[in-house]
Amino acid sequence: MIQKIISQIDREQTRKEPLAPIAVGDTVKVHVTIREGDKERVQPFSGTVIAIRRGVGGGSFVVRRVSHGVAVEKIFPFQCPHVTKVEVESKARVRRAKLYFLRGRSGKQARLSRKE
Amino acid sequence: MEGLLGRKMGMTRIFTEKGEQLPVTVLEAGPCVVVQRKRRETDGYEAVQLGFAERKASRTNRPLGGHYKKAGVTPKGVLREFPVEAGEAVQAGDTVTAAIFEGISHVDVQAVTKGKGFQGVVKRHGFAGGPITHGGHSKRRPGSIGCRTWPARVHKNKRMPGHAGHVRVTQQNLQVVAVRPAENLLLVKGAVPGPVGGVVAIRKALKKANKSS
């Protein structure tokens, strides 16, 4: 009974249509709604998925991008209502679940091999 | 009405409008039934005695059974008093729901914490303990507990090992995230003492100015 109520609340928080399936190593474009004053607009954030965390509440994924020489990592919960869409731009062949080693690399060393 | 009885249902998280995740505790808040209205003339103070959760009539002893019968309600599992204003029109038999928390920004939650059993001073009182390495012989011991020939005894209330937990604790100023009177649910930000399924007393926060109270 108690668990039912908790899962009922969790279900209300779950998005109706799941996001496009992503995998570690994918280059993705995440569409995030941003509020500026009382205006809402969508801002895309493109980068590499370096980690996917599963768990209760849907889990989250980490997107890393390097812009103007500064690396930015953002953590997006799968169920976050502000994440409206995820587009997979390319996929890469990776051999581990978490690509944290990319943090220590830059330039050509930070490339991943393409997967068709 | 200042508060009511409820039950802890567990924790989860919800997303705010800003897109942030908010840890919430789900509380079943009522419905409670007024079992007795205490008045200044008869009892010396103003209060309501609320009953929460059903109890079998066969498991209720006769003195208590008569108490419920007088109010015209079914036997309840838990009873507790809450203060009310003298002019408030509540009487025995009335039902109190989570709707009393609508428009309230903060609540206090009172509950009995999880029992931890017999614990040492490190867990029970947060002592630092002794050195673990360099030949430490008092790793989790309390160390010295007093002086010498004077006072030749241990001071009263010296913090020592013993039973930890299972005490009534008030968690003050928990932010109300959502009130759902239809489902008897109240969502508050953060943790609440006690186990899942434990009985809690919820009241409007004493130390926060609640706009509509």
C-alpha cells in the first residue's frame, strides 16, 4: 500500500514519451527549455555522453563538450521536464561504460572512433 | 486547527518548475477524527483530541471503547491532543483532513526516531574517539569520564554508551511542497524522523510566519 503511493507519485513525475535511446559515446544534442524572465526558449547543448547512470527515478546522463577551450559537463536527469528532446548526432565505438578518461585528454587524443 | 496525525510513507523526488530535483518525504496526513473537545470550563485548557488509523473494536478495552462511543466514532489506533483557539467550532465526531495545510508554507513534524539499540559514545553522542593508529588503545572509547579525588564521582548526565534512538524528535520548518487532500497526502521537503509506516504528528510551523494561519 505504502509503496504503491510512492510509485504513484514517481509515475506522475515520469515523462509520457521516453527520450530517444542514447548510449555512452554518442554525440547528442540536448534540447533544454530555459526561462528568461517570463519568456521560455529552447537552448540546445551538444556534446558527448560520457556516462549514463541508472537508478530509481529514471537515472541521469552526463554530456561533456569543449567550447572555446573550456570543458563543460552537464548532468541531465532522464525525467527532467526541462529536457524536451535528445537528438543523437553520431555514435562511437567505446569499450567502457564511463568515459571519464576523456577529461584528461584534449585535442586529437580526445576523439572517439566512429561507429556506423 | 494547528495540526493532525499521519503516517510516513517514504521518500522520493519531484521536479520543481525550475527543473531542479527536490527530495520529498510523502506523508499520509489524516484523515483524523475529533474524539474529544477539551474546553477551558471543563478541562482547564482548549484542545482537541484527534484519533488516527482504525483499530478493531475487539482489540479496544472497555474504558477506551466507552471513550470512543461517547464521541460516536469507531475505535482509533493513535490518540493525540492538539491545541485550538477557544472560538473554533470543532466538536467530537468532526473529521480533520490535510486540507488544513493548504496555503501553509512550513510545517513541523514530530515522530519517534528509529531505534539503534545499545550504542557506544561515537555513534550515540558523536564523540571523536581516540587515535586509530600510532598504538591507539582507545579507538572508540569515551576517554576520561571525570576528575580525581574531588569530586570522586562521575558527574550526572555524563554522556555514556547506552540505548540510542527511539526518542521523540521534532523536525522544524519543513517546507510544504504539495498538499493533496483528496488522497490525504502531504509532501514536505527533506527527511522526517522515524521508519516508513511510522506515526507522525504534523503541525503548522511554530517558528515560521505562515501567511494564512
